[in-house]
Amino acid sequence: DTSSGDFLVTGDAVNVSARLQQGATPGEILTSERTVNAARNAFLFGEERQLQAKGKSKPLRVFPLIGPSVKRHIERPPFVGRHADMLQLTELRERMQEERRPQFASLVAPAGTGKTRLVEEFLASIDARDDFKIAYARCIPYGQTLTFWPLRGLLTDLLGGEPDKAIVQSVFVKSGYHADDATRLADIVLTTLGSENESKTDETESSQTQENKPAQALSNLPIPGVPGTGNISLQSLNNTLASLKQALTNFPANQTNAGKAVPGFRINSWLKQAGLDALDTVIQSVVNAPDDATNEQRLETLGKRLEERGKAMGETIRENVYRSLREGLPTQSRATNRESIYAAWRLLIEALATQSPHILIFEDLHYASDNLLDLVEHLIHPRTAAPLLVIALSRPELLTRRPSWSTHPNFTTITLQPLDDEQTHELIARAGQSIPESVRDQIAARSGGNPFFALELLHAFSEHNSSESPDVPLPDTIYAAILARMDLLTPQERGVLQVASIAGRAFHIELLNDIMEHYSEQEIRAALDELIARDMLTQIDDNTYDFRHILLRDVAYNTLSRAERIRLHSKIAFWLETFAATHLDTYIELIAYHYSEALQLARQSAVPSELPFKKENAVLILARAGVVAGHVGSYVAATKYLQLAIDIAPEAERTSLYEQLGDSVLSGSISAESYRKALQCWRTTDEKKPETGVRLLRKVLMSTRMTRVPYPQTELDALRQEALALIEVTGDQDERRRILVSACFDSQFQNAYQRLSLESTMNRIRDITREAITYFEQQGNQEALSEALHGYGELSMLLGNVQDAFESAQRRLTIPDLPEKEWANAVNMIATQYLYDCDFENCIHYAHTIFSQLKPGQPLANLYRVATRLAQAAFFVGRWEEVEKVRPQLDEMRELIKMDSFAVADLSDGYIALLWIALARQERPRIDELATIIRNDAVPLGADFLSYVEAQVADDLHKLPEHGVRGNDSLFVPCFLFLLEHGKPVYPELAKLIREAASMYKVYSVLGDISLALEQENNNLLAQTIERAETNQFVVHAARMRIVLAQRTGDRSQLERARPVLQRLGDTMHLRKLEEVEQEINMVEHVSENLG
């Protein structure tokens, strides 16, 4: 009867429901098999019964409902197959325990193949008595933009609670580290998470500077519209509001009676009983309800007003964040060396694993940033001495990003294969759902052995087919299967998935409450429960949830329009700013990611749309994220965020942003280019502050100090004159002297051919720098003092005043709190001075001393010249085993400094020494390997250097350039040795240079004398110069030159003196040459005897 609102409902579902109702006993609820499959994780059911139903050919399988489960049961998918893979993981675990060395297992397979499920079974198989500690690092889909984000969860698991400086320190102290080293390492570890400032001790809090302003500014905030709340701590308010929320949920029902107030009950007394009396004055001023209002009315009003004030307070918090960033963003980042971070984490995990064996699991590692991949590789370095198993779950594309991993001895790649047909059928059968055999066959065939796809097809069939008919079409792809399941969701369930997909993999219900403001928390929780029941989400704790599989997140994200993505990314950024206001740096990269995604999506729009945030606020966040990323050594991320800030910033702000980029990135070429762009921006601004211009000009000029960034001399001179003119206005004498000192590092002095004609200029600059050293020492300007001592030592070395250079480097090492890179530069110079003074034994001893005295976590990479000088010196004196031992250090350094092409090129000296040994021993595979490394790395050293490498590998003088070789000292010594050991004097132009430079470096003097003897064809002089070379520790070269001398003179005694040296070294190449010369001498003697 439509007039009365009645209508008829028919169909199979109604029929089944009626039969269930009829078959149930009084008070009993009967459920169908399909209902049980959907609700088994949240409810308990009795034994199966058979129920005959009208219209059904077979009895229905029904189950009585017992009631809700005390705790929701999380049922994992069935585990099928993978026996061989389990054995491999077990073998690696046993090997790690036995050898107490790290092992790395890379589980590689497409999405849905069962990597996570395999690891769960593997962990479940471990005997609890073995006391293994398990820690997870979960990489999120946009992880390549977040440098070290997954390490937060990893450290929480490792420590068994939230990261805390005192706990991290205690780990190091328990492992035998000195208290100072433990403090320093703990600071580095927490810096990686953006938590350093929050971890300062009381003693250091008073000395904190601008970098802590965001937290300081947000420590006490007024609540909008609430008088007298300016002194309420934000943390205290957050805690109190959380307690209020809990108290409201527990508000006793018997306190109200049909909407009327219960006599004697007052909200303020209830607040006091609930421990919320701190909010009493706030509540009274907010609610301001009439005296006759019921308690329910008061509570309703309270809820509405608090919601209004909460939104207003969020706006206030964010405005305070932006204001503090505008006022407090530091001009110069205290950048932390990446190598220090890698070393500190390796030592922390080693310390923990020494106490008990550890298994670290990196989920979805293919999403990780390059810096995190570098750190993972560093964790399992051969120097790590602890039982540690690292398991990485990734898709095949990771192997493309890191092809070298498969070559490491403790790396094992386990490639998961698809399940075969029999295993797929077993998986479907064990999933606990009754489906027709024909459908089971279709699922097995269509899934292609992918377990996740098979289960999604099973879910799709069950959810779309209430009658279990085999005629329901199955989706063709995983994406289509998930999409088909999403189509069955309610709007709020679908909305939850979509919002969560923007957040990432794991998400908090408070985020959903804030973003999905049109739904109540009760509705959101109901949607979450349903999504868990549908096996789409899992619950981590009371308020945190996770996608069951990353593919579910990916599909949900792809269902959003570009406009919706922009809106949601922006809203999540707002929520994070409020949530993380007092510990902003911890979440700054995550906030910046959401802003950057919104900006990039907006750029891709065909029709420009207005952004839901102010660009000036996004600039502040992005710039801060760039500075923080640079602080932890993530120069790629620092460049990305600061460049994005520059792109959307007004012209007036770009000078500062480019300067911040230069300060945040230690890579020479990027830093130098950023300073140049900052200078260009400054020149175009209306307000050209001379102080800013001088500072930028100095940074551009000084960018040649630590790297080989080339600048034309005319440009350097013009920049210096511009700076000095500005200083006439500012009168800054510190800057004037620093500008003058910058001339010490001009690239013209690095060219050996040019610098001999510039000797008077170099001496004049050296005198100016000596005066600057005295001035900066008196002023206490330690940074400028180190620059000046560096410049003085550099020019002294180039002018041949080795002792002055040595003393200036030693003085730099006495400067208090000398930055890491400055210290490394000084010790690199000392090692170089030993080498060029032919003091090879002391060079070796000094290098070993430096390496042995490195503090825990101190970076190795900055000492690349110490390592190369050690390799060269050990080769010259015939201690080739020392050269071989330095190879792992060279390889590690090369990987760590790969972003700086000029620094990597400097490592070529060390690899050349290794190449010499491989050539001497005729080890063809190693020759090819080392030659390839040098060819790839030495490009910045110039074409002549590469020509020398080809000539050396081919042992062919004709491959050297016809004009001779030009360039720097890295080329001259190898080229001298190559020519001389072939019995050829060096090129005339080069010979002239050597003679003029002989007073500067003893190494040039020794080799120059041998060349002169060859040039004059004076064998007596050649014999004397060879003796001098041997006296000056050129043991190998002297032995090889004796072969040349014997060939020229027929003197067998020279061969006999050379033979034991070459035999001891295994110098096959020159032993063969020795035998050839010996045969020539025999032949000449034989002919002479016959003629006689």
C-alpha cells in the first residue's frame, strides 16, 4: 500500500533472512556463511549447522552468533609454499649468529607476491630463547622525498619506547664508550630525526640560539576568545583537553534525568573530580550558560564552543609557527656531515646487537631516499662486528637503483617466484571461504600466482555475489579488483580510505577527525571497523591504523581528482603544523612534502586554481625543511625544498633563500652556484644592503677553497674589487681581510705551469695573509683564522716552504672547536706535505695515526687525501700490502662523497697506486676494474690525465699526448715515473718546470735529477741519481730504474740489486723486463766472445 508508505521487498536475500529467522531458537541469532566470513575477526560464532531452505537445492551452512570478541582478531592470509625461501633466511640467521657479522637479505618481488607474509612466518619460526630483538623501518610511498623518516619507527623499536637522548646515551655507555663520545653520538642520531634541539640537556638550554625559536614561541599561547589564557602551556593544554575528552566519554548517564539537572551536580565540581580543575576558569568563560540550563545543555554548549575555540586555536598556533620561522630561521645551517650520521647509526645498532642479536626489517625499501639507502648499506659494512640481520623488502626497481649491492659478499638477493597452480589452489582453499570449483580455477588462472591478487579476487567474488553463483565476472587486474571492492563501500568508508591514502601508509584517527569534519568521530570509527572487517585496514593501536597492503593505498589515492589531492595535501599540512608545533623540525620534511605535492599538482592543472594556503607560509615551511635536510646531510632534499621555496617566493626573498641553499649544501659546485645566484639576486634588489653584498661576495670567492670549482681569474679579480669597494662603505675590517685572504685559493695558482711566473704575486698575498692571521688571532675570530692559516699553508706549500706549510696546518689543529671539515683539511695537508717531501715512512705513520685516533662516529670521507697519500707512499717504499689494506677505505670514501665530483676525482691518486700494483702483477680483471673506476672519476682532472691512464694500462708511450702533459701535481708524478721507467726523459717543457720547481718539492728534485741524467745520456749521473732516489725511499722506482741502467750499460750487478726487490713484491711485469735485459746482455756478451 503505497499510500500508507508500505512497500514490498523480495529476492534471495530476503528469502535467506526469513529462513534464518525461522531456524533460530528463541533469543538466538543465526548467520549465513558469508556473514561469518566478513565478521569473524570481530565476533565469535558457534558450531556450523545445516538449515534446509525453501528454494535452495542444498542446505544452508549457518552459524549461531555467540557475541563480540573481547579483542578483535587479526587474521593473516594463509602461508603457502616458500619453503626454499624460508631455508635461505634461516641459513642467513644462523650464519649471522655463528660469525657475529652482519648479513643482508634483499627480498625482491612485485607487489602482492608475499614478501611481508614470508617475513612474518620467518620471525614466528625463531626460538624465543634466542632473545632476538626485532625492529621495523617502514618506508612510505613518497619516501624518496623524506630523507630519514623511517628511522623514527626503527629507533622506537630498537629502544623499546619513544627516542630519548638519555636512553641513546646509555646504550653507548653500556658498550664502553666514553661519556663525551656517547653524548656526541646520541646528538647525531637524534639530529637525524630532527630531534636534536628537543634533546638538549639543561646545561645547554641557555646557549640555544635562533634555531629553537619555533618551540620557544609556542610554549605559551593564548586561546582565542578566552581571556587570561596566555600563560597556559600548550603542552599542558593539549594534555588537559585530551583528559577532558576522555572524561566526557565517561560522563555518568545517571547524572541527567530526562534532560533536567540532577540536584547537587555542577559541571565545575565534575571537572574537579575528573582532575580538570585547571580548565575551570576557561570553561566558565567559554560556556557562559544561564543558571537554569540543564547539565546536558551545558555539555552540548561546551562541546560546540570548544570545537570553535579549537579551530581558532589551531589558526593561532599555525600563525605563531610562521611568525617564529620568519624571525628565527637561521642564516647559516649547522650542517652535519652525512658520514657522521651513517657512522653514528652503525655504531648504535652495533652496540645494541652486541648485547643481543638483532633483526632489522626495512619494508618497501624501494620507496627510500638515496641517503637512507646509503645508510642501510653502511649498517652492514664489514667493519660492523655484531650479530645483525637486515632484511629489505622491495620491488625489483630497487636493484636498478643499487646494482652494486649484489656484488657485496654479505648481501643475498632472494627473488620470490609466483605461486604455482597447485599452491594457488591451496591458498584459496585455506582462505576459509566456500566457492564453486569453477570460480576457484578462474581465480588461480587470472591471479598468475600472485597471492594478494588471488585473495582480492576472492574478496571481490564474495562481496559481489550473495548467491554464490559462478557467473559473476572477475576483474582482470589487481587494480580493478581493489576498485571493484571500493565501489561497494559507503561514502564515509571510501572517504576514510582516500584521506588515509594522502597521509601515507599508517595514519592517526585524530587526523581523520580533523580532515573529515562533516562526520562525527563515532561515524569515522564505525567506518574504520568496517574497513578492518573487509580486510582493507589493520589496527596498530587504539588510535592508529594501517593499510593491509600498500596497493590498497595506491588505488585509493588514484581515485582522487587532482583538485581533491591539492585540498587534502593542504589540510594535512595544516593539521601537522598544529600537531607538531612544539617539535616542528621533527615533522618539517613531512609538512613540506604535503605543500610541495599541492604546489606540483597545481602546476599540472590545465586550468590554474587558487591554492588553499598562502604561498608565503609555504615558503617558510619549505625553506626550513631545506635547512633541516642540509643539516642531516641530505643535500638532494635540501636542494629540492629550497629550490621550490625560491620558485614561489617573491623576488625580494630569493637572495636569502639562495644563500641558505649554499649554506645547507656542502657539495662544492652546488654551493658555489647557489652563492652566485644569491649575489645576482642581491644586485637586482632595490635595497642593496652593502653588508649582504660583501658577505655574498666573500662566499663566492671562498667557494674555491675546499673544492676545485674553476673560475676565470679576471672574474675573481672583479669580484674581489667589488667587495673591497663595498667595504669602503661598511668599514668592516674583518670582511676586508677575509676578502684579501680569499686570493690564496685562486685557481691560477693550482696550474703548475702558471704559478712559476706568479711567484712574486704569491709572496705578496702570503705576506697579507700572515698579517691577517695575527689580526684574527687577536680578534678571536676562529673561523676566519682557520681560513687564513689554510691560505698561508696552501701558498707556502706551492712556493716550496714546506716547513711553513707544515706549521700552519699544525696551528689550525690547535684552534678550539675547529669544524670537522677544517680539521680534515689540515690533516690532509700534513699528509701531502710528508709525501712531497719524500718522507714516505712518516707519511704512512701519520696516516695510520690519524685513522687510529678517529673518535667513534667521526667521518672517514673527509680524509680522502690522507688515504690517497698513504696509498702512494706505501707503493713508493714497497709496502704494497699497506696499499691493498687501504682499498676498502677508498671504496667507502668514494661512495660517501660521490655527490662531489671534484673530491671523487682526488681519490684517483689512491686508485692509481692500486692500478700500478695490478699492472705489476699482471692481474687483468683488477686492471680492468681499476681503470674503469679511474676513467669514470678522473674526468675533472682533464684530458691529459685520462690519456696518461690509457698509456699506463696499455704500457704504450705513444698514447701520451704529443704536446706532453699539462695540468696539476696529481698528473706529474705518475707521468714522470711512467716515462722514466721506460728509459725516457720527461718532455722538455716539463723538464724545465721540474728544474724550476725542484726547490719547492723534494719529490720533483729527485725525479728531475733522474730525468736530467737520461736527457744528457750520462750513465754515471744516472747511477748516482738512482742511489739518491733509493736513499729518499723511492724503493720500487729505484729497482725499476736499475733495469734501465743495466740495459744502457750492460751492468749485471744492477739487475741483481733489482731482482730481490721485484721478487718480494711479485712485480711480474718488471721481472719479465729484467729477464729480457738479462738476455740482451747475455747475447751481447756472447757475440763479443765470438768476435774476440
